[in-house]
Amino acid sequence: MPPLSDTAVRANTHRDKAGNIREKPYKLADGAGMYLLVNQAGKYWRLDYRYIGKRKTLALGTYPDVTLAQARERLQGARRLLATGVDPGEAKRAAKEGKRIAAANSFEAIAREWFTKQATKWAASHADKVIARLENDLFPWLGSRPITDITAPELLRCLTRIEQRGAIETAHRALQNFGQVARYAIQTGRAERDISSDLRGALTPWKRTQYAHVVEPEKIAAQLRKIHDCTGTFPVMCALRLVPLLFARTGELRHMRWPDIDLVAGQWRYTVSKTGRQHIASLPSQAVAILRELQPLTGDHEYVFPGRGKNRSEPISSNAILQALRRAGIEKEEQTIHGYRHTASVRLNEMSRWNPDAIEAALTHKMPGTRGVYAGRAQYLDERRKMMQAWADYLDALKAGSNVVPIARKA
């Protein structure tokens, strides 16, 4: 029988000349053990061969994805393997397994696995930033590569692209994220070393700038008056007025949930975004009053500060509170939302009789060493309750222009 032609391959289908569906599949031989198997599902190239006395069949592809000429090339490749004593079927399975392992060990696969584990203890805003850096700045160039094949110069080229758009901080954070993924790969037996350490000193220097904040009583008082006089949507205004009273980070405040608040006890329970620890924040009476006034409006929602329109099942955006601060006339060079944590820390440490560990606990800072372990467990709930109320009273006195200082100075 002569070899197959392109015309014959194209013309033969699962229907006979009368147009009736063939009940059984049939074969069209091409020679040297290769044939086209035709059935209702499609057309398949196959090779029958013998290896160590056993008859075997090797799939060579599907027509028309694999043409007649390409199928013959694959046939020749299989025959060369047989000539050297290699089973082409086993070789194909080994190659497929190699690709599967390579895909599982790719930087993107390992990074997403690492991210899934870590994101459970992160604030949503922080997790969004990390995955965005990976997806936008690293995956397009390194994602499909086995992590063990990525070299320091390749990684540096990715980071240089980030630097060239002026995002120096992002470049440093992307290098940090790569190192975290690489160390996870080492821990799970898929890599032996972290090449990010080879790039120490290779990036444009970047130093974290302290969040802008004021500590002078008269400047704090001026800001509090501006916040009081600011206008906007009621939930956002309530959030802004809580910022100086509480020591929560922006993301933690945005994600404040009604089920986590006990207005009678004056407590708010939440997960600290930086450490993943559960924290009980003491709410001064001023904060409780703000929340009670807001509750009739948003109390039926999960979040205390829900988004607007279709986004009411989500919290307000990360920019909402910041923009309200700017509308109040407080510029970024003067004060940031996070900067109010610094303001409170400085004033309480300089002026008050409060235990420094209680201040750190209120700020949800993770203290080092053994001291951190015991201080973290203690939480200083009773002292923090008194301290937070005294702090709120102090802010009220400043805003009113009173000379009364309700926080006792150190002796």
C-alpha cells in the first residue's frame, strides 16, 4: 500500500461516502508502523513498535495540529531512539514528567505557593502590593523559569527595569520578595541557595523616610481643628476623626468590622497586619461616641466604613481617608495618616507616666527578644484602657485650646 498523501489524510473522516457515521474506528497506514487512526472524536497519528519483544503504541499527535510531514519527523525521531536501545514511549513520559517538575519548580509556581501561605497573616492591602510586584515586575520575565536556573544578572535586569521608571523603593522590595521566595524554595527542597544575596549593594541606595508627623502641641491642636471642620461623606469623616484617637494602621482601620467591636466594653479586636497577632484595642469614650453615631448608617454592613455604591460589601478605599486629610488642608509634608502613630508615640513617651511597654503594645509593635515574648502576652489591657482615655482627653483639651494637660508628665 502506498504511503499516505495530504489529500487522503484530509479527505478521510468518520463518515463513509454516503455520509453515514462509521460505527468503528479505522486505520490508514503510512508505513514503518505509523498510521492515522480515524474515529468520531478526530484523527490521531500512532506508531506501533516492538521493544524488548513487547508490542507498544506511541501517540505522535493529532491531525491537523500535527501535519503528515510533522508526524513523519516524529516517527524518525522514535526510530532513532529505538536504534540506540531507548523506548520512545518511556522517553516521552520522562520528558513530560520533566516538564511537569520544571513547571512545579518554576519561580512563579513557587512564588504563588509562598504567597498563598503568607497572605493569610497579612492585611489585604499589603498582600495586594506584594502580588502586584510579583505579577508586574518579576513573573513576565522570570515566572516560567525553574528557580534554580535564574541567575543574579537576570534578576538584576528585572530590578533595573523597575529603577529606570524611578521606582527605587519598589526595586528594593521586589529584591526582598524574590529572596523570600528563594528561601521558601530552599526550605521545601527545590533550591539550594538564594541568589538575591549576590545583589547586595547592586541597586540604587534607598532609605526609608519617616512618615511625616507633628509633635508640637500647638501644631497637633491646629490639625485637630482642621479635621473637625472638614466636610465629606459621614463614614469617611468618622474614620478620619478616629485616626488621631486610635493607633491603628490605615489598612486595619479601613477593615474595621462591626462584629469585632464591643461598644459596651469599649474594645475592638482585630488581626495586626504586620505580625498576624490578635490584638484588643481599647476604645476611649470619644471613639465609642463616634462609632455609636455611625452605627445607624453602616451597622447593617460588615465593615464599619463600607465603600460606596456597588462596593458596599468592601471597605472604603485606601485613598479615601488620606484624601479627606488633604481636603482638611493638612499637606503630605506636614502629616500622613500613619504619622499619627508617631505623633502619639512621641508625646506619650515624652510626657506621660505610662509604661513604655504599654505604649508599644498599643502601637502593636513587636518587641525583640524575651521582652517581646512576655510583653506580647501581657498586652497591658488595664493600663492601655486608662492611657487611651487619657490620650483622647488630652487631644480634646488641645483642640479646645485649653491649658489643661490631662497626661501627667514624668517626674
